[in-house]
Amino acid sequence: MPKTPTTARPQFPTLPAFLLALVAALGGCAGTEAPGTRRSHAEVFDVVVYGGTSAAVTAAVQVQRMGKSVVVVSPDRHLGGLSSGGLGWTDTGDKSVIGGLAREFYHRIWRHYEDPAAWRWQERSEYGNRGQGTPAVDGAQRTMWIFEPHVAEKVFEDLVAEHGIDVRRDEWLDRGSGVRVEDGRIRSIATESGARFAGSAFIDATYEGDLMAAAGVSYTVGREGTDSYGEEWAGVQKDARHHGHFFPDGVDPYVTPGDPASGLLARISPEPPGQNGSADDRIQAYCFRLCLTRVPENRVPFPKPEGYDPSQYELILRVFETGWRETFRKFDPIPNGKTDTNNHGPFSTDNIGMNYAYPEASYEARKAIVAEHEGYQKGLLYFLANDERVPADVREEFAQWGLARDEFAGNGNWPHQLYIRESRRLLGEFVMTEHECLAKRAVPESVGMGSYAMDSHNVQRYVTADGFVQNEGDIGVKPLRPYGIAFGSLKPRRQEATNLLVPVCVSASHIAYGSIRMEPVFMILGQSAATAAVLAIEEGIAVQDLEYDKLRGRLLADGQILELPD
């Protein structure tokens, strides 16, 4: 729902009771102490980028290439977000509209795998050339779209090193009092360590939108109803069956089948799902994108996590009882005998309904939510590989897999980034909706292109009126063709901030964001946001006053693709 920081309070519509209690105990937004002495001495840069995502890196590189000073203030230790955090099976859509620094990233991936030494656990010929619609390895275009996590991280680190970019890691924005705004301009930001950074322009490149929220910019969380923008796929969508991530008919939700008095099985909400097309504060599920392998020399067996509770996974046994056998459908192959393993089916790695508090939660409360997701997913892996109630054909095959020993070595071979599929979304000068994504309306002032399906993972798991368990929120609607993303969707309203750009938590409806939220698009928009910031600095104007023709000329000169040829 629409929010400004004066009204944006943590909302927990159907968060499970034990996690709600933990979040409440940990309190609200951190960092409300008075500014310290160190904060009066800000380091000054032309552009301050907050975040460690792929968009943050491309934004910083573009600023440097345009001859301005830049600092990346990153709460993360590892750069690249999901692109280096397990999402190696890139959600590309139409690859022909990926240009600029994003295409350069995938070219550098291609260069890495041209070296025979890169193929340690698998012969290159064994990998083949499996992709999505077009080849994973496109020799003619000198690009590669599927890769290992550590390779992606190295590419980001190489870009930063080659351009001499100043990166401050493990620096968390003081969300309570760390953003100094005067006359509609952000003057400086402070982190919880006491460091302060001043700039002429700021870019919020986080998945959460913490800087824009702390700066007083309007945003929204959750799903609009169909009446907000006249979208067909807005709000609750109980009848949608787009990806197959729903329960077969007749799966009983109760501890004792057929007995509501026995209580619900774990991870089923008792809350009503709402009417079709209605708005709510719920967001699509998060998960970790896992890098798995069954190469014996590189395989780490799934560990039994602390606090393991097999009762959390009773529901998947009932799915197996229906004959469902799609457990390995999303073990997508990446080089060297590894996978990018994603959610698939009615009960899988998506931790449905356990993330509603995340966008507005304090740092400590977010850590608790991330830890709960990690515990859930580790427990699921161990359960499927070891519990004797799991059908033997599934259990025996699952036990052949494990975590990749040479990935995420400093984090127990577990991804360092949770997949924040959706959090806050800017309410900016222009709101992208399904009408733009589906080519029903023209897009003004394109600064990049999207093409992936409007893709929302499930949002809730509930009990139907017939007394069975079902998921809701899984949507996948393909655009007719690639579409432009409006410059106005990166800009706050003039009266709220005149020197801030937001390339990740862009101004879009829930369903439109489902298409825009892809890593190649974030890289594209990071570069475009940085270009706009530098041009505005050079002219001494607000980003809202930047002439689009000037921006467009520079974007095209730097290889961005802004529209399809006639």
C-alpha cells in the first residue's frame, strides 16, 4: 500500500506468531541515536551509491567512466547481489535488448569460460549449450548467460578494481537519522558506524529501498487492487495457474486429515486469502538460489541444521502421496556440474508467507527473517535426502546431491544473499504498469528495456472454501515484445527529492515489477541512473529537469538499447 516515512510502519498481516514475536522483540528501525562527532566530517563525492547489488556496480562504473567521483556504500561484503549470490541461470527474456554495461558483464563471463582452465569439474563439451530460448553461450555475440556464482563475483570485483572504485563494505545506513535532506535535496548520508558521505547526487541501488524511504520519498509495499491502475493481473489471483506451483486437488491441510479441530499443518496460513482483484500488503515469496552438485569430489552432503523440525515438512509428504514427482524440475544446469536450483511446485524452496515484515523491518528483525528462511531451506534439503517417509525414488536421488564445496566458501557453502524478489517500490514521476509491459500503452522516455514475463511467485498459502490447501499469487504473463522502461520510474516526485535516482526499487505496480525485477534489467537501469545523475550534476539541475534528449544521446552512445527497431 502507498506509504511515506511518516506512515510507513511495520505491517505483519499474516506473519506466523513465533516470528512476529521475534520481530517485535527486536524492535523497529535501527540507528535512531543522535549523530556522533564523526558525522560532522563527511567525505565528499560527486555521486554516492548506496547498495552492493549488480545495479550498484554498473552505476559506479558508469559514473567513473563519465569522469566523476563515486563511492559505493555497501551494507554487503560481497558485490553483485543475486547475480553473484546463486542466480546463475539468468532470467534474460529477449537477450537482444540487453546492452551497455549489462552486456559487457555477460561478455566478461564468456571470456572467463573461453579458458579451458575454467572447466574444472566438467568438460566443456559435456555442458553443451543449454539456455532459455537462445544459447547459453552465444559465440557470435561473445556473451555467456549462465555461470557459477564465484565467477560472477569475480567479474564484479574486476570491474571495481579496474576502475579504481572506492567501495565501503559492511556499512549500514542509519535509517533513523542518517539521511540529511535540505530544500528537497539529499546532502549526505550516515551509516551506523558513524561514517558520513556527502554528494551532489545519490543512487539507491538496494533491493529494499532503504535510502529512498529514509529520505522521505513516497513508496508502496504489497499488491495493488485491480481498481488502482485498471490491471487485469493486479491483487489477489486465486484462479491463476500459470507455472504449476500449486497443489493438486484434494490435499488435506489438517494435522489429522479431515479434522479441522486438529489444527493446520505447518506453513499454512489460517487467514482468508481475500477476494480476487483485491489489494493487500503481502509480497511474493523469498528463497535462496542454491548452487548444488553431485560431483563427488566437490559435494558437501546436506547438513542437519540446528533446530531441525521434520514437522515443518509434513505437507510435502501429502504432495508426494498424490503421485507428484517434479522435485528436480528446477535443478537448472550451470557449468562444472553444478545447478542454480530454484523453487518448483506447491511446496519447495519458496518460504511462502514468512517475509511480509521484511521490507519495513529493522536490521535485526531482517536478520531473524533471513535466518528463518535459511533454517527452513536447509531443513527441507535434509528432510528430502534423509527422511524415510519421503518416497524412495525421490530420497535416493536427492541424497546424491549436496552443496558445492567451491562456492560461498566463507559462508558454509550457503549463498550470502537471500532472493529479495520484491520489497518497497518507489512511487515516482511515472508508474510502470502491466499496460506498458503488455504494449497497451506507449512508454515515455525509455532508459532501458525489459522483456521477461510478468512473474510473481506465490504470495500466500491458505485453506480453500472446500477445506483443502492451496497457494495463491503465482503469475506468469509474457509481454508481446520487449518494452521500454520510463525515465520517470527512476525519479522521485520533484517535491520529495531532486537528486536521487532509484534503479532497483523502481516505480512500478506489483505485477509490472514482476517483469522489471530481473538482474540484467537492474544492471541496465543502474547504468542509466548513473548517466542521468552525472548529466544533472554537470548542468547543476534537478534530475527532474534533465532533458531527455541529452540523456538518450549519451545512453545510446554507451551501448544502451532503448527501443526496438521499426
